[in-house]
Amino acid sequence: MWCILKRNYWYNGLPGHHLWRRVQKQHRAKWLHNKLDDPLEVHSSLSGIQNHKNRKDTLHIEKLVNYVIKNPLADIAPHAIAYMFYHCAKNNKLDEDLWKTLEFQALRWWTNFNDRMFYGCFYGVLRSNQLRLQTVESLQKEFNQRCLPTLKGTQCFEFIEAISYNNRTDYDAKDYMKVHLMPRLLETQGRLDFLNVPKQLMNLIDMLDRMKYYDPDIWQIVYKMLDKKTFYEIRRWKLFYDKILYLRERGIEKETGFDFSKIIERYENQYKNTADFQYFYNLEEKRNYTVHELIERAKDTPATMTWQEGEKYIKHKLPKWYFEKEEERDEELELMLEEYNFLKDRESGRIKESASSLISRN
């Protein structure tokens, strides 16, 4: 029974839920020693309470912020301090009194921090532009010793995102990224599968462009990811095609030394070989066709024509109701239909009269 209770979830209402809940409370009471949970995750700070969609509980963060501001001298657990550093920066909670209190609490419980807590604190400092320079340098030193040697590619990406929001004048965050984070990211480039997600790759491109960071090593990774893309829908194709054209307008090719002509040519060839792409997107004017243009092009196309039979038309049928609306009926069929409806109405009227007469007799 107790072996089964080691699982990390148990639905409410199932046999043994109360026992699982008691065991979980015991584990969480010993959390600082056993390191069972991540202090930067929302469900860890909420004592296991988490909704089904894994959304952040912003109301919980607001309560923590208000409590810390009202009680600056209160005893706050080290994992709660790291949690607030991390999530207050992500949610743009930049109140000066709040960060002064967090700095005081961090220095107060410094010796009780583990590696993951220093990770959260340093991320919050980089993204929020808060705290004194001495505290930032101390956090950087601890982070470099404890976390940097084992940093993963996704974590490097997260810190690059934080540095893209950093605009301090007394601390050069971009230089730190160039000296420490980028070499670590290049070491883990064989495990950068997360860049296959279009949103992550677009975020990386936007961050590098926002910071005006043109190091050829990191842009080579971006170039390879863009070059190997294959598209099956127009929305994603347009996203990447427009992004490459934007980078060319920004002069990224000249700054990085990479020519995007080959990638653009490959994307355009895929456009020319895909009927759906040609139907929705105007390559000459670099824009989507409007709804009225799509309807006019489909309406002018014969319903029986295929893609192989025409050079200017693309077979995309409109809904059935559109053709039924404009369908011309035969006059003889119209007369027969009217006669049928007339006889049907007359017959139904007779049935009603006979039924009423029977009711009156009874």
C-alpha cells in the first residue's frame, strides 16, 4: 500500500486519497532536506494546489507581494524568497519597496539557499533591473559556481530572455551573456530540440535582434533551424517567410555574414509547388488575399476544373449552401413542386376537419 502512495498524484475520491494527502504533507514538511520539489514551480509554492491547465496563480502572487510589503521583517522561507524573485520579475512586479524587502530577506537567509534558489534569484535580478550592484555581483558569483556548469540549453535560453529586458547602466548584462551564457549554449547545441518549436525559435530571433547581438556562432544555429524547416500549412509558412524578409530589411545578413537568399528561394519554391499556399497568399505583393478576393477567385472557377487542367485557377470549392443558393431550377419541376405543396396542404386541412367533426359528435 505504501509503495503505491509514492506516486506524485492521487485523484480526490479514490480509495486511499486521505492517506496519500497525509504522506504528501509529511514529504513537504521535510522538503528542504529531501529536495522533492522545485521552488520555482507554482504548484510547489501552493502546497500541491494546481489547476488542470497548469496556469500560474496570479492571485497567489498578489497575496505574497502584499504580505511582503506590509511585513518587511517577517520570517519568509528561503524557497518562498526565490519563488518571489523569479515570478515577480516574470509578472513585472517592479515595486521598489517590494524588491528592497526581497533583497533584505535574500541576504538574511543567504546561507540556506540551494542551487535552484540561486538560479531563481539571479534570473529575477537580471530581468527586473533591481537590487544594488554588490548584491547582483554576489548572486552572479554564486550562480557561476553552482549552476552555470550544469546549465541546460532551455535554461540558457531563459537567461538570454531575461537579459534582453535588462537596461542597467552600472552592470553589463550583455557582456555576461557573451562571456558565460553563449559558450554554455553552444556546448549544449546538440540538445536544442526546443528550438524546433516555432514560438521558441521566433522568441530567440526577436531577443537577439532586440539586443543587437550579431555573434556568428549563435546566428549559425538560427540559420540552420530556418534552413531545415518544412511547412504543411500557410500560416506557419507565412510566419517564417515574413520573419526572414524582416531580418533582411534590418540588415542582419550584413552584420552576421549569413546570406538568406538560399532560404528565401527554398521557401518560395515550396510556395509555388503548393496549391493551398498560392490560393491564400499573394507572393508578388507579400500579403494574404482578402476574403472578397478569395470568394471572387473561387466563384469564377468552374466547379469541375482541377488544378492540372488550368494555370490561373485553383480548385477550392465553396460551401454547398453557396451553390444551392444560386442554383437555377427547371420550370416544370417548380410547377410540380407547387402542385405537391398545394395537395399536401389541402390533405392536411381535410384531416383536421374530420378530426374536429369526430370530437364534436362525441
